[in-house]
Amino acid sequence: MALFKNIERYNFYKAENKLKEGEANFFKYLNEILESGEIEDALTILKTSGLAVSIFNNERQKKFFSKAIEYIKSQCDNQDLSRIEDLSIEASHFENIFNEFDKLRTSFFKQYEAIDDKYKVVSYLISLELYLRNIIHEPSDNIKTELIDIPELSEHNMKAALFDSAIESTGMILNYFKYKRYDFKGNKRNISPKILNTSLSHIVFSEIWNELNDILEYWKYSNVHVSKKGNGKISFEIADKEFELNNLISNDRFNNLRQGWQTSVIRDLQIESDNTEKSIDDITSKSKSKINYLFATLYFGSPLLEESVNGVQLKEWLRAYELLITLSQDFSQKNKRVKAYNLDKVCLSKSFQGWSKIFQRNGFSKEDSNKIIEVFTFDNKSQDLVDCPFINIDNQLIILPSLTSQSDAPRALASNFLNRHLNLDFKGPGFEDRTKAGLKLKNLNCKRLYKKTKETEFECDIAFVLDDELFFVECKAHVQPFTTRQHANHLSKLYKETHQLNRIAEYYKNNLQDVIEQLNLTESFVPKETHNILLTTSMIGSPIFVNGVHIIDESSFTKFVDRVPPSLKYFEKGTYFEKPSTKFDIYKGRITAKKMLEFLSYPPQIKITGDLYKRRNVSLKLFDLKRHFKSNHTMHIGANLNKSEQSLIDKYY
């Protein structure tokens, strides 16, 4: 399928590691690619390695790229020169826009942010904390902005969008400060409200940067058309629609699942608050802890969270992050009024040893406490201040309480671990058991297959027979990807795992007696067809059939087996309910092989979510863009539906 047409574009870690080995080894690698493959493979390496585009105008990197281009030209035919030149031009367009953006940003702050460079970092952090505080709470005596208006927000979706946009930008902004060599100093330095107002503009600039960087990632790992218009403006079109929609739908489906769990807990919370004398704070705290645990089991595919990451159990990582959330909430409640505009007063501030003692007082060992603090501290591998809530200023580890108090702990942990390349190659023991239990409830005979030969072992997680058709299932626990880069890496893993499943399935197809014995089938059993299924804990964003393997996520597979169709989630006047779809016959009656294969070929959850997106052209100051944007809501509040939303509801519900 097109999603896996050029699988090497997803294998970026290999290209990046070769680049780190230096010019000589990188050129040796390029030569190997050119000798065994096509010119397109070598160009893919240049893109995925990150060498082609220097977003910070690094002269050394640009010279390295030029040498690589000339080397490839010397090894290819004239007919390939135009494609090589196209790559150089596209890379140049990206660099020019990044440079233009940097000039625009630098010029703005030079004119309006009249503060020493060494205090620009703390000014941004203070302004961010106060900005988030104004979004979460009703505006009080906190700063009012002149250059950026902070409206008095009442609409929940608008508040959430502004909040998410601000915190997602933190990594980009802090890395920009590092590139500029700004000092991370001034923990007790007072900053004037006028300067803080200007510092908020980093959030606006970072939104443009995030959009541009995301386009660059699509260019590196898939296909983006880059062109220059007659007026000199650069236009980007994300041409690999399948890859883009896979990422968007995967993220949206996971967020939708989280919203479903949250609303379910809110509904239970309403019932409990009506029938108990417990305070609403106690019930809310208990509910959030329950939700976090559920999310963590989903992210990591482990029902008990007993596996260790970097020597610390997952449940302890979760408990550690929840502790920081609680401390941040307490701080915010006690410090609603701003007494002085410095980090030490506005934020939580303690030394490494101080934080270590807090963790130890809460039941963590000293060794685990130190490991946790190190992984939670922002550095070059961090995505943002959600992943890594500690930031080092003057050897004090600072936490922005308004940011951390609202964080999604399981998601933060998953993203942090992925970005640090920590070993997550464990498979939750409950994953297979959950799947087998669901199949058995529908009277499907399923078992784990195991055979040891002289040469090796063959283990199939689950095998079952449906209408005399034999299904082999491999269960893989994956951390839910979020960024374009993480999705590319996830697809690379899935592709590799299909080979493992095929090897196992091929053995059992050739040794059918082992299947008959272990599944207690009749001796005369011969399957009409055999099918291979790779089942993953992370959300799939497109129907995938590759290398003879159907790839599907646990969430939609479980719903199919349980005969639970997709549902519309709806809020009105404090009441929440779900309306199940009646448009999919595959959920009606008993499970059959035909229904199973129809489901695997195009899961309804993917089909419905895909219809929420439309391709649009947008014109921004620095560039034009054509890509998919979400045009409909997943969850509806009230009856104010536009024509598009009503049409979609009528289509599926």
C-alpha cells in the first residue's frame, strides 16, 4: 500500500546515526545506498537524516549538505540531475523561510523587548505562567497585555485551544533561546509588566514556527510539494494524503477515547456527588487518579504498570508526575495574587536536592527520586514543559504551576520516554489475556500456540478459527505516537513486526498438526483461508494491509468483538449520552469470518473520523499551505450543529 511505498523514509534513526558518525562514514553509507539502490533512496537519506535543511542557518551543516549533493551528482546519470536539483531547491526554500521568520522575530523583540538577553528566558517563563493562569481562572490582578489581548474567555473549547497552543510551543521557544545562547538565569529577577507583555509574543511566533516545522517533518518523512509562486511566495502542499490522515486520525481517535473515558467518569462523579457526603474535591481527585491510571494502561499496554523504564516502575513514574500535579495545584490555590514578577514568587522553585527530599518524603527511594528528576528536567531531548516540567534556572529546578497542574500525566510520560529513546520494548502480559477473554466470551475457540524446534521457537500469541478460516494474531504493545516524527517511527516498527508474524504463521501453516492439537480441532481440519492480524495498543489512523498482514488497534478490534458500534457523544443541559450507529451491519448478529474481514479492511472508526477532515488552502504571512484540517467536532455540546456536522451525523447515525 502507498503508506509503505518507501519504508526507508520512516527509518530516520538509522540515517541520523550515520550522520553523527561524521562525513567520512556518512559518505561511505551514501555510496552503499547508491550502489545497491536508486538515486531516490540516497535523496531519502539526505532528507530523513536532517542534513538537507538547516533551520538555524548553520554554515557547517550547509557545507556538508552541498558536498553530499555534489557527491551524489558525481555518482549518477544526467537523467537524475533534475531530481537532485529539485531537492536542493526545496531545501533552500525551507531555509529561506526559516531565516525570514527568524529575522521577523528578532526584529520584533529587538524593538519591543527592552531587556538584557540574559533575562529573556525568565521573562518568557513568567509571562507564560501568568498567561496560563488567566486562561484557567477568571482574570484578577494578573497582568493585562497590550500587544496580545487575553480575552475574558467563557467558551471551553476556546480556552482549551489557547492553553494547548501555548504549552505545545514551550519546547520550540526554549530551544530557540538555547540557539541564541541566552542565559537561563535570573530566578529572583523582577521583570516589569511592560516587558512581560512583550514576552508573550513568543507564543504567537512559536505557533507559526510549529506549523512550519510540522511541514518540514512531513517533507522529511513523506512527500510535500514545494513551489515558488509568481509573487515570490513559497507554497507547500502535503501531497502524501494517506500518511497525513493516518497521523491526524490516529491522534483524534485517541483523544476521542480519552474524552469518552473522561465523560464517563464525570457522569459517575455526578451520581456519586448526589449520593455521598464526600467533598467534590475528594471525588474529583479520586476520579483524576483513576483516569490517569486507565490512560497509562492504554499508552503502555500494561494493565498493572509493573514494567520498569530506566530502572523505575511505570506506576512509580505515574505517581511521581501526579505528585507534581498536586503540588502545582496547591501552589496555585495559595498564590492566586501576584506579589512580585519574578520566577521565585510566581513559580515553584527548589534545588535538585530539595525536590529529591520531597519525593523521598512521599515514599520514593533516593535512587528513584534522582532518576525521576533527571528525566523530568528539560533538555535537548525534551518535547516541551509538559514532558519535562522541571527547567533549570540558576541551579534551581522551576515548575510552572498553571502548566503542570493541567498536564496529562500518562501522555507526558509516554512522550518523554519516546523522545529519550528509553527502552519500551515490553509487552503487557494482560494484552493477550484481554483479547483472548473477549474472543472466548463470543464462543470463539482461541489459544496461544507454542512450538520449540531444534533450531528455534515459534510462538503465536493468539490463534482462533472462525467459519473454518484460521486467524493468527500477534499482540504488540506500542506507546501512542503524537508528532509526525513519532508516527513515522511507529509505522516503521509495525512494518518490521509484520515479518515476525509472517514467519510464525508460515511455520504453523506448514505444520498444521500443531495447530490442530493445541486448538483441539478435528483431525480432518483444513482451513479454507488463513489470515494474519497484527494487533497494537496504539491507535491506527488508516486501514492497513501490508505484507499480507492486517494491522488493527486493540480499541476498535475489541469493540468489534464485543459488538459495540461507533457512537455519537453528546452533551446537553448537563446530561451526557451516546447514540450508537446503526449503519454498520458488521456489528449485528454473530461474528463471522466475512464480517471480520470487512471490519479489518476498513474499520468504521477510521472511516468516520476521516470524514471529519477536509483539505483546505490557507495563506499565511510567510507561506501558503494546503493540507487537511478538522472541519467537524467529535463531541457535540448542545444542539447548535452546522450543516456539515448534521450531514455527517445523518450519514453514520
